[in-house]
Amino acid sequence: MSTAAPELPSIIHPAHIAAHGYPHEHWRELRANDPVHRFEDGPVPFWAVTKHADIMEVGKNPDIFLSSPRLVITPTDRSDFRPPPTIIEMDPPKHRAYRRIISSRFTPRALKKIHADIDRIAKQIVDDMLEQGGRSVDFVEQVSAPLPIAVIAWLLGVPESDWKLLFDWTNRTIGADDPEYAVDGVAGPEAAQKAIFETFQYFAALVEERKKKPKDDLISLFAHAEIDGEKLAPIDVLAYCQIIVVAGNETTRNATTGGMLAFIENQDELQRVQRNPQLLGSAIEEVLRWTSPIIHFARTASRDTVLRGRKIREGDHLALFYPSANRDEEVFDRPYAFDVGRDPNRHLAFGIGEHFCAGAHLARLELEFAFKYLLPRIDEIELTGPVERLRSNLVGGIKHLPVRYSLKPAR
């Protein structure tokens, strides 16, 4: 095995990931030869953390490894624009106080009241596919995108007529470096800045409405929330709305899309779930491990420390590569096999520690309802064109998944 460290663009550059997908081979080399590797090239030197155990250690020590001031390692720093920090960029004790605001809304018990709505939306999506059976469609547009944006918009209290606006803003925020989402030829940080500004402007009006006439939705919750007897600052309210839209939409959408791609490429596993519906739960966990929608988050050392024998200096940045951890040979048997019956499955698709995804239960619920209606009814499904990936090193997005399919009628 080569001991040469992989090129920087292969693990962190958005264009490389868009063109070639996740750099699993390079992550494998790093795990084997230098699991905490120092990259000095580029405007932001960083430590690449690629092993499951090391990412667990970093995640469980938020006082040492801070989520601020940098959430993502970028190959270029060409803009002074820094959006207002969201909850995923907060550190203790502020993070805990802000997380408590929403934690009760995303428990399995709290989410029971929307089961019927998610069930209805998911079933309708599959029924619509059946009516168009035998066609070639974009799976993202037909299935993956409508469900999470509908659920998040419903929870926030956004009118259905505006759901497409949320979808557009998330694409332009996460896909700011992607030419497909450029507006008037503007891409990069400027495009993200414009999308975030438009999102804030939209939610500012809804927040004012909810202050006067609150409803049972998240916008009302944020508008009236208090920490230590003080109302949230207006910018924090808007940042909360924005991160709920982006995080709630992008990750679930891409797990659904990547999961479908995995089933297309591993049709024996698709048939296995069809024959054994009780495997749906473990299949969803395997989809999460396999897709790992978040490519990396950055952390910054608050003091000198040691990680796997490496001396990390105060102020050093680290990049936690979750897809690499989810292929760790020391944790997963046959890590490069898509196995719907995998047990145990200690994946880190939702992170670990204090920043474990607050919406994990909701994401699992959406995947469950999407796949429980779709998988049993697939008779045939195949790709009809290239998989188009998002130009991003934060979210492992699939923009377009062209498929041809035929479905069986519901039992």
C-alpha cells in the first residue's frame, strides 16, 4: 500500500467530489497510514481526521474541539462574508441552552403527531410514480426532494405556496459553488450570501406575524423563545429558521437519493428487503452509513492537545470526515458492502456527542415512510443517465438521478 498522502483536492475540493464522488480510496489510505494527517497546502491548513474512534473522541470533547469559528474547511478563502452563526456552530454552554429550545420538538413522542401527515405525503409521492410508471424521471425531483421540504415547511409553519422558495434557497446556500445554482452568473460566497439574505428577509416577515398571532409551529417557538429570561436576538431567531430549513432538507433528501442509488447498484439487497420487510429498519441505518450525507465538519482546538499521538496546537483546525469513519475497517465488517441486515451498525451519519443531529429521529422517520411505500412496489428500476453530484465539500449531494422504473400496484 502506498504511504504517500493523497492530493488535497481529492478529499476537500468541491469540484473533485462533484466529478468523482466521495474519495473513499484516499480516505482508506489515510486511515491505514496516517489517520490524523496534517495538510499544510491551501489557505486553511488542517488536520484530516478519518478514523471512527478519533471522530468519536473529538465529538465527545466539545470544550477542547470547538465548532466555532470555522464550520467547514474550504480550499479557497475568497470572501469576507461570514453568515450569522447557527446552533451547529455554537459551543458550550451556549449550544446547550439553544439546543434545549428545540429538543422537545424532535423526540419520537413529539413527532407522533405528524406521522399521519408524513405517511400521507410519502404514499402520495409513490402513488404519483405509479401513475407515471414506465417513464424516465429524475428521482430527486420526483421523490427525494418533495418529502423533506414538505415536512420541514410544515413544522416551521411555512405556507405550501412558498415551499418551492425554501427548496431554491437551500440549493443556492449549500450549492453556492455549483454553477447550476448560480443566479445571474453569480456563484460562490456571493451567491450564498444572497440566498441567506433572501431567506432571512422572508422569515423576518413570518416571525413578526407569529409574535402577534402565535401558532403551534417552530417559527412561533423561535419568536417567543427565551434563554435566561431574555428573548432571542432577532438575528438568532432568523438563523434558527434558516438552519432548520437547510439541515432538515439537504441531509434527508440526499440520504434518500443516495439510498435509492445504492439499491439500484445492489439489487440483491433491494430484493432482500422486499422478501423481508422486517429488515426496513436496519436497511435505513445502512442507507445512512452508506450515504453519510455530511462530508465533513470542522473543529478548532481551544488548547494544545493530543489526538492519536499527534500534537494538536491551540487554534489548529481539524476536518472530521464522517464518510471515512463509516467505512472504518476496525468498526465495520465488510465496510464496502451495502448490507441491509448489518448489525451492529455504529455509524456516525448523525455525528456524535453534544452536536449529535437534533433532527435524527425526524430524518429516520422520513426515510422510513419514503422507503416503506416505495421499495415493496419496485418491479424494475435502472439508471438512464449519469449521476450528477453537487459541487460541495460539506454535503454529499446528488442533484440529478435519472431512472426508469416500473412499479407494482399497492397490496
